Amino acid sequence: MAKRGRRKKRGGAGDALAKLLRSEVIGIIMLVLAVFTLLCLPTANRGSVATWWVNGLKLVFGVGAWISPLLFGIIGACLVWWRVASEAEVRLRQPAGVALLFLIFLATAHLIANPADPEALARERGGGGLLGWIVSQGLVDALGVAGAALILFIVAVVGAILVWGVSLEEFWEAVQQATGRVRERRELGRPPTPLPNGRIALWRRWLRRPLSPLDEQERAAPPSPGPETTPVVATAATGGARRAVEPRLFPRVIGGDQQWRLPPLEEILEDSSEQEISREDLRQRALIIEETLASFGVPVKVVEANQGPAVTQFGLKPGTVPRRTSDGRIREVRVKVSQIARLSNDLSLALAASPIRIETPVPGRDVVGVEVPNVQLSLVSLGGVMQSDTFGKFKGRLKIGLGRDVSGAPAVADLALMPHLLIAGATGSGKSVCINSIVTCLLCTHTPRTLRFLMIDPKMVELAIFNGIPHLIAPVVVELERVVSVLRWATREMDRRFRLFNKAGARHLQSYNEMLTSRGETILPYIVIVIDELADLMMIAADEVERYVCRIAQMARATGIHLIIATQRPSVDVVTGLIKANFPARVAFAVTSQVDSRVILDQPGAERLLGRGDMLLMTPDSSKLVRLQGCFVSDRELKRLVRFWKGVRAPEPLPGGMGAQQQPFRPQEMIQQPLWDEMIEREEEARRKDDLYDQAVKVVREANRASISLLQRRLRIGYSRAARLIDTLEEDGTIGPAQSGGRGREVLPPVEGRKGS
């Protein structure tokens, strides 16, 4: 039985190969015929064969003989180079459509000629020839001229559908969307964008409405119900159709700032084109997946295919296999999901694509996801995500666009619900671009009255471009020795806000700001602390950095202070267990080993990412990872955004409280000086003001020597306090530096005007 099955399978493959070769041979013949006809048309009077061939074409096609080389060439190209599918009837769809359109052209040409004797015109090689005369005369005799014209129009539409592969409904929807886009641009005073030429797929790409890869998925795709509550991360089930009108997406003012103007998205952010995979290529890949798994005894059926910017996710429905039960009966048993997951390397070999990631199962659905990398990666622009319906309808106080998922739908998150974000990955995988896109998204939706930034950039070049914008609490911190003081100031600001909330009876920043708004007072802004490289900070002062970061992450959510931390060294000494416990929202870019993936996400997966923005997102409300292609923001977009905020005019109230007027704005007036500098000076001054300082000066001068043990004995204090006093005396010039051999320090003579003299 097994041998018969194998023979039958080889026979089926041989038939398919024979059909493929037969169609290719016909295509080559048509191409040769096209070239021969093209050469014979201008030289028909120089050879008997050429004359006979051209006269025959003119007799059959009439004026269509002059475009017959184009007909033969298109049909031949379809059969040879256009790998539509393995089935012959699908493979002949486009050539049949071209031939049908050519036939309609011949019949129309004969009708337009309108001769007294149509048959004589055809025999004289005029009009549409014999073929055009037969079709047109038959329709006119049966339906009249008007009926014949109507039938020819309908058949021409059918031929166009066969050639382009779209339905009338899809074509009409694309035309309506394009018309609405042009009308809205005219209303905004912008010149209309010309429609692109070519196939309807180009129109779909221009409208950001991707083709559905499988017909079954198009018919059976259920509408996604809207969530009752605002999720941390939201994606659009339909792929997020682009919204073309920027001013309607975001309010021009936020939080009562009547004069702050938000940047126009279409002038700041750019859009990008996306590569599409044809349905036929998707079907071919689906067939390879089914045949590969079936050869290993794992029957599956590909029920859907979702094309994303970097990968295409195929949804597999596990089949059944016969199994013998304990009582000797044969029953159908569903294939285990683990059997599919073990064959990832075999699928990579069959598809000639690596790496392949298998999601078992896809969250919330009864399919197993196989994510196959695309041949060409598409660039996901932040402008396209921010102008989508998903971003416009998402309800979040600090909403950010993260990218697009494996189906091409925009992914939007709320930083206020995360409430902190940890970003990790190898060098060059896209961490800094991700931070820039998040900061850009927040700058496009918030004014300095509602959001402030505190940026720490040990690399000195990644975040320095934002220097000068009014959202910064202070210039970007690049000195590592100041980082601990910056984090200490953030914790004190958090404690100050908690005291304000306690006094006002508010539980979080939103309720406290509502109280301030009702009284007509200035609201407290959100504060986002951005740290571009955590590893450098942990090398300088690991204990203090970890302590302050964890304290902010544990308690600062209610006060509106949020952390975004990135690192390129995801090791246990940088991303410690205490830090991970306080960062439930994490983003993992491509890493070099599975160990690094487990450090970031507590599970493998990041080692199979493609890089260049391909990432895995872990959210607080779900244990399943979400694969996204991150947004890209170019340097040109960042410079335009920074230039906009540097040149914006800040609101200033008029005398008598009559409103506000626009005044020239200077960025340095909005940016505060580092608040932690004054704090550092106060701490150092407090350290110097020790109660025993004067007694220590008196002791060392009476003894004419200075040592830690001397102060311990005379002042009856501990070692730590005595050592601090010795350091203070040395800084003030009262005693000299330490000497070798353990000898006591030299007491310097008093100097007029010097402290301790």
C-alpha cells in the first residue's frame, strides 16, 4: 500500500511538471511568433512567407494585425515568466484576459467603421477583420447596435478583471478612497497627488490597504470587536488604513494650552513605500509548508497568511492522523503542536529562509503561527503609524507608536499603563532608533505644559539632537558623574509630588491635575526619564544606579514619572533581577544568543529575530510576546521636529488676565538649569558642617599631627566619621596628604582667610 501511494504521488508530480512544461513551451512559441510578426510587418513585400503571414493576419485581425505582436508577446510572457500558480487553469487566467480584451478591440473596431457591407470590409482586410466581423455581426443581429455595445463593454470589464485580478467592488473602493484623498488635499490647500500608473496593487499600496493573501481569509475574516477598556498595546485587525488629514488627528492644543501649537505631521514626518508579496507567491509558500510537514507525518492546512513589513505569518490548522487505541480501534487524533514546533529547521530548509519562528499557538486564535522572513524588508515609517485609524482612536495619555505587527497592522501602546519600558538588544539592532521614534511620537502629541523630558546619554551623540527644545527639564546629561545626582533629584521630585497628592487628597497625577484645572492653576506635567545606555552607568556606580532606578520604577507611576531605559549588554550584572521585576514592559531586539534572550524576556525567541528594527514586545497584561517591526525616524525628520519646537512661540498672558499673546520664544528661557547642581552643593556644604569639625581642628593642632585613630580616641567617634573629618581637613588645607609608612599626616600652618585657620 505504501508503495502504491508513493507511485501515485510521483505520478501526480509528473503530471504537474508536464503541465508546467507544456505551458512554457507554448509561451516560447508565442514569443517567437511575436518577434517574427514584428519583423514581417514592415517587410511584408520582400518575401513570400512574410507576405503570406502578414496578409493572413490582416485578413483575420484587420487593423488588429498591427498590435498582434503585442498580444503574442504578452501571452508568451505570462506563460513563461509570470509564475502565477501550478494549476493550468489559474496559470491561463491572465493570458485569457488579454486575448478577450483583444477580441473586444476587434469587434469594436469593426462596429466603429460602420460600413455598408461589413463582410466586404472584413475580406478587404479592414476594420476588425474576419474575427471582428463575426463577433460584431453576431451581436448586432441578436441584440442590435446598442445591445452589442453593452455586451462588449461588459465583456471588456470581465477581461480587465481577469488581467488585473481584482473585483469591481475592490476597484470602486480604491477609486472612492483616491477621490476622497484628492478632495481632502484640495480642502487643505495642498496640490493633489497624481494617481500612480500600473496595476491596482499600486493603488492599494498608495492607499496603504494591503491585499489579503488567501481568498478563504478574505471571506472568513470576522470583524474585531472594540475593547471595552484601553489596552496597553493595541493593533488594528484590518491593517490600519491611513488617514490623510493631519489636523483632524490631533487637537491643536492640549491641556488648556491655548497658544501652544503642535507640529503638523505631514510636514515633519515622512511616509514610506511598502513591498507586497503576490497572492500566488503566498500560495506557493503555503503549499511548500503543507507538503514539507506532510512528508514528516504531520498533516496541516494553511488557513491564513498575514503579510507584515519583515515577516509573513502563516496560520496552520493541525490535521488528524489515524491512531490505534488500546481496544484495537482506529480513531483520528489531532496532531500535537509540539510536533510542528520541532520541524522549524526542516521548514527553513524547504522555504530557503532563515530564521523561521513558530508561535505555538497564536494568542487568542486556534492556529499555529509560522513566521517566514520576507525577501525584502519594508521600512515602517512613524508618520504612517501615527496617521492610522488605530493611533487616532487609541485612548491613552502617553500613547506611542511602536511599529507594525506581522499582519501589517499598526501597534500603539500607552506608556502611562506600562508604566516603564526596558529596551535591550545587540549593537545595531535598532534600540536608539526605537528611542528616537518614541520621543518623536511624544513630542508630536504633547506640549511642554503637559510633558517634560529628562534625558541621560552616556554616548553623547544619540540624544544630543534634542538639546534646545522646550520639553527638556535640563540639557541632555552626558557626564557620567552627574547621573547619580540626576536620579536622586528624580526620586526627590517623586517624593515631593506624593506630598502634594497627600495634602490635596488625590491618588494619582490625573486626579490632582483635575483639581488644579478646576481652580485655574498650572497643572503638573508628566516626566519621562530616558536613559540610552544603562551598562555604562552600572559600571560607574552599580549600587546607587540600581537603587534609584528601582525606587522610581516601584513608586513613580502614580506621580506621572516614567522610565525608558535601553542597553546593548543584556547580562545579569546590567539587567539585574530587581530591575527586571520592576519593568514588566520590555522590548527585545535581535541578540546573539539564547541566554541574552532569556535575560531580557525570561524565554527564548530574540535570538531568531532579523535585526534592523525587528523586535519582540512583552506587555504587562499578557505573557505572550508580540512580534513587531519598529518605526524608523530619519535624521531629517528629527531635525525638522527640533527646528519646529525651537522656533515655536510660547504663550504669555496679557496684562489684566485678558488672554495670551504670541511673543518671541527663546528655548534657553524654557529650559531650566540643572536642579541637581544646587542640590549637590547643599549636600557638600552639609557634609562639611560637622558638629565636631572645630574640635577636630583643635585636636590636630594641639597634637601637631593628624590621623584617623587620633580622632577616634580623642573625640570618641567611629572610624567612618573620623575618616570623613580627616578628608574634610585635607580639602580645607588644615593637614597635608597621607604619608607612606603609616606615619601621621603633617599639620599645615594656618593661613589667613582659609577655613580652619
